[in-house]
Amino acid sequence: MPVLDHGREIEDRWTDLADDAALPAEGGVIVSLERWRAERDALIARGQPVGVRLKSNQLATELVDDLAHLGVVALEFPKFRDGRAFSAARELRERFGYKGEIRAFGHIIPDQYQFLTRLGVDTVVVPADRVGPAWAHALNEISIAYQPALQDHGTVSLLRRHVKAEIKG
Amino acid sequence: MPDTTVPNAHSNQPADAHAGVYRYDEFDKTFIFERVEQFRAQVERRLKGEITEEEFKPIRLMNGLYLQLHAYMLRVAVPYGMLDSTKMRRLARIARVYDKGYGHFTTRQNIQFNWPELKDIPAILHELAEVDMHAIQTSGNCIRNVTTDQFCGAAADELVDPRVYAEILRQWSTLHPEFTYLPRKFKIAISGAPHDRAAVQIHDVGLIAKKNGAGEVGFTVYVGGGLGRTPYLGTKARDFVPVAEIIGYLEAVLRTYNQLGRRDNIYKARIKITVNEMGPEKFIGLIEEEYARLPRQKYYIDPAIVEAIEQHFAPPPWENLPAVSAKFEAAKAADPAFARWTRSNLSAHRAPGYAIATISVKPIGGIPGDIEAEQMEAVADLAERYSFGEMRVTHEQNLVLAHVKQDDLYDLWLALDKIGLGTANAGLISDIIACPGLDYCALANTRSIPIAQQISERFADLDRQHDLGELKIKISGCINACGHHHVGHIGILGVDKKGEEFFQILLGGDATQTAALAEIVGPGFSYDEIVNAVETVVTTFVGLRQPGERFIDTLARTGHAPFKEALYARA
Ligand code: HEM
Ligand code: SF4
């Protein structure tokens, strides 16, 4: 499925692996939390990039001891209305200092895109029939924010800032 | 930095220049117009079928647009209830041009328009934006419009002006990236005085100002209050959070709730359920853990921000007046109807020679909270003449002019009386809160507006109402409790019994600092019986009361038994 970074489609370097799918010989894979737990040692020993998918009811705390090994954490939106992943992203970055990629996948609408990037999400997986200019547009429709984002480090006022979105292309 | 310019006291300033409202700066204006354009585009995308109705629904809700029984309803935010005459006149214009000529004040200090058309909504939002108003987050599963004490900035017992923090919370919660898709809606109320006029304990989060031992000001924080089908009073989470830390603390509350609140069942999704299923101690422990590890510096409210916002709410230029007005005293002596109004509708002001006037939007037999465009305009004129162009909407669906000279009260009342807004019933039995019920609401079991109207007519005699004293009736047409029946001195709940409307009576609720939930007395009454039943409760009270007792005082002393007996013995 297409992956967006800063509003533009990018080449995906990850393979999203189902629990019963065999590990490919080469390349980065994303596995479920359950599979990660079952095959943790083997996945690390494989020497290739690895990431974990979290369901919306799996908190970021589940990965505290694993983050050093993970190149990506993928957060699921089973329904766009289920906003738990917003907090998961914030926890990963702010509480656990996670520096790898955070991606969001599942049912996401463009109107959520700016919120996601402000909380430290890098990439969004979008169904092919939903790719379009709306995503890049959504990053710039509103140029003002009243809260600090993850990127802001207390150097700006608590309540008001201009949001500059950088669109890649 | 926020714009700190406050209109100058000398130049040709507008008549509402000193109204205690927050005035948008360039930053806010940019935001609000971008938001209107965003919604315009969203409506277009919806009309073209690029997004589904399911996806459009939370977007329109985030912009205050509901679908009711017969039509769309637009709920416009009145931040913490504060209006100036410019805003009020614009609301009147919207009522006239885009609706059927009236609006409805709600229990959350907002105003609703019941009949707008979808195609007009972007234009309405644009008109609102021109006067620093919006409909953002008046519905949806987000942090809703923050409510407060309608006497803020005028009451004598205030420790901190709650508008300053309500405005800070308004900004902080506006399009909050993390807390806009919560398990359920989230309502915050804030009281700047120990005497709670904002019903804080029935909110998801309630804040009451308090001074600690060192004389510093902070808030006591309650979490997990709410009405609905499972009512709870809030649990005290923290006795004291310094004012500068309140956003950080709320981030911790919201983050904990966003992650752990139930999403499997909308009736169990409010924070009150999370708190009480988990046990308040455990939940509060999690909040404290989250708070302890937050980067607190980031959320610390800089005193410069507070100062800049305080300027918007600077006290208006009150005159130095004697505490007693001879003119006022003479008018009371000469006109008993006016004297009666002063007994129910005035409250003490902190400045000598001034009073706080409550304008009843509950005329006898009227629809609680409904107001016509012409009345809105007339009130705006009166506010300019007598109260610095400022008005407040109360959670009891009335209006308040907070800074009226005692010398002017008689003229004010005469003018109000002429436009049907001079009823002397604030806090009395006909000052009823009623939800929309079957007249508008798709979830209703029963009517509630007509019940309110009939009770009001039954007790139309104002002398009788004054004799009964403070008595709060609150009516909901189903268990969702939009009419606050759980906190009515007398609550009325509409239930469906085999397709027929029935009404249960609850007694003993209280929404103030002595908050309590009302209890059901017994089986319900039919549509034809309910007003008689209310009268039975009232005459029972009159028979039992001791001098000086209010209804809830008598009830607390006697318990429910005599009322139950009176209600059910006659059957
Ligand atoms: C006509 C359409 C309306 C519908 C369908 C509706 C629906 C609901 C529902 C489902 C709840 C329960 C929410 C929950 O507990 O999670 C609720 C609560 C509430 N509604 Fe309404 N409502 C309507 C109109 C209104 C109006 C006009 C007002 C104000 C005058 C209002 C004020 C409230 C309040 C104050 C609550 C709160 C109780 C709480 O916070 O627990 N509602 N409403
Ligand atoms: S209490 Fe019930 S009937 Fe009344 S407005 Fe709320 S949902 Fe509708």
C-alpha cells in the first residue's frame, strides 16, 4: 500500500508481515507484537531491520524494553475515530525517547494527518484509492497551533505558534 | 505573544469596548478564517462523495453541526458564556437570516440554532468568525467548550478570574492534536470562587479555585463527574494544583483517559466509567504517574501569558458609588413588582453601588432558554446602556448583566419587562431547565418542553413562587440527562412504558458545592398526572417546612418518606 511522508508518496522500505508469512531472506519487516514476542531473538539475530505493529489497544509501554531494536513502530487505526494511537505516538517519542520511524496505518482520514505529524508520526499508510492531493493539502490548511508539538522544545510560547509544514516533492 | 492591546479608554471606542470578552488578535483571526475555509472544503468534498457520511460526521460535529429529528442543528460556542453586544447582534442576525428568527441558550452556556440548512453553514461560520466566534468543538468526542461561573469578574468571593484560565484552556484544547478523537466527549467546568456556581462536580473534569497554606492560588481538581445514564459526582484527584501547572496536569488526565477509556460501548466510554470501573484510587495513581514524567516545563503557563490574557478581562471602569442608592430604594418602595424582581434576580456585586442582574429567559409558559432575534437585539442595547455592552449566558439558560448601577436597575427592569424578559423568577420553581425532548430530539422517550411550560403555568403566581423560595426543577426526556434531572431539587425523567410517556420524579439533587445526586421516589406518572404530582411535592413541602427553610433543607431534614407518602397514598 502507498506510504506517505510529508504528504508525498515514498518508496516503502518495509514489508508488512502477517503472522503466518515466512520471513523473507532480505529486507526490513514489520511484525505483530505477538510475533515479535515469540520470535524476538531470531528476529534480532537475523541482522535486518525490524519493526513492530501495535494494535490500538496495545499501549506504547508494551515496547519499553524493545525500542532499541526497532527501526519502526507501526500504529494501527482500526477506525479513524479510535484515537489511542495519537497518545501512543506521543508516549513513544516524549516518554521513551524513541528516535526510529513511527508510522500510522489503517483507517485514517486526511483531516488527521497534521495531528499525526505534530505528535511525531513520520509516515502514513494509505489505501491506493485514497491517495491524492488532500493529504499534502491537509498539512497546510491550518497554519496555527495552540499547543506545543513534539518537535517544540519549550523555546516557544505554550499556547501559540505558527506551523510550518514542509512538503516533500 | 498574544496581542495585549485592549481598547483605549478615550478614543471613539465602541459601546462594548469594556465587555469582559477575549478579543482575537491576528493569530486567532488567521486560525479562525482558515478553519472556516477548511470546513467549506470539507462540505464540498462530502457533497462530491469524496468522503463518506461516516467520515463527514465527526468533522461536522467538530464544527458544531448536529443532525436532529427534523433538521440540522448548529451549536455555536459562547466561550465560558461571555458575550458582547457586537456578538449578540450577530447571533440575532444569524437567527433571522438563516433560521426561524430565534435561538436557544443551552445548559453549557452556548447557543443553538435549530433550523439552519447545510448549504448555509460555511456562510454562518464566516459571519461568526467576523465577530470572534465559532462552533468548534461544541460537539464530537473532544474537549468541549469550557464553562464557568456566570458571575465571574463581579462576584465578591472570587479568588481568581476563571475566564483567564477558561480562555487558556479554550486555546489549549482547540484542535488539540492528541485529544480530538477521545473515547467520548469531554467537558470541563471551572469555578474561580469556592462557592460553586458552575456545577463543576458533574463534569468530566471540574476545577475549583483554592488558596493553599502559603497563599498561592491553584485549583482543586475533580475527575469523573457526569450525568447521563450512570450519574457520578466527580472524585477529587488533587486538592491543589498551582494555576501555572494546570495544563500539564490536564494533559496527564487526558492522556490517561485517551489510552484507557472504553471504546467498545459508547455508554461506557465517558471518563466517569473509566474512573469508577478501575477504582478512583488506581486511576488517580495513573494520572499522577503520567504527570510525574511529563516534560512539565513545556506545559508551564508562563506568567506573561496569564498577564496578557488578564488584560482582556480587566474590570470595566466602575464608578465610585455609595453602597446604597436612594433612587433604587425609592423605586422598590414605590413598585412592588420591581421589588419582587430585585429579590429573586439580583446578586451582590463586589463594587459598591452596583448589582448583578439575572435576566430570566423563562417567561411564564415559555420555552426555557428560547430567545427571539428582537429580544437578543434589545438585550444588546440594554447591555450597552447599563452594563458596558456585556452579557453572560448561564448554565441555567438565563442571561446576566453583571455590572449594573443600582441607580439604573429600575429603568433596566422596566425595559426588560416590556420585551418579556422581566420575569421575577430566577432560582424559583418556574426557572426550569428542560432538554429539547421529543420536540427536537431523536433519542427522546417523552416530551419535556411542554412539561416545563405546564409547570410554569401552574405556578404562574409570582407571589406564590417567591413564597416557595429557591426550588430547582430540571427535566430530561430520556436517561441521557441533558436536562440535568439528577441534580434538580426536583428532577423529572421521561421514560417509555409500553409506548406511553411516563415521568419519574427524583428528589434532592444539588449542583453546587454541596453537590448531590437526586433519588427516584417511586413509580412514574403519566403525562396528565405529572404536573399534579409536582404540585403534591410542593404542597407537602409547604406543610412541613420550618421558617427560613428552602425546599432542599426541608427534604434533608425530613427525608423522602413524607413526600413518597403524599405522592403515592392518594393513588
Ligand atoms: C437534540 C439532540 C440531542 C441529543 C441527541 C443529545 C444526546 C445526548 C446524549 C446521548 C448524551 C449522553 C452522553 C453521554 O453520557 O456520554 C447527552 C448528554 C448531555 N446533553 Fe444532550 N443531546 C441533545 C441535545 C442537548 C441539548 C439541547 C443540550 C443543552 C441544552 C444538551 C445537553 C447535554 C448535557 C448537559 C449532557 C450531559 C450530561 C453529561 O455530561 O453526562 N443536549 N446528550
Ligand atoms: S435527555 Fe434525552 S430526550 Fe432530552 S435531549 Fe438528551 S437525549 Fe434528547
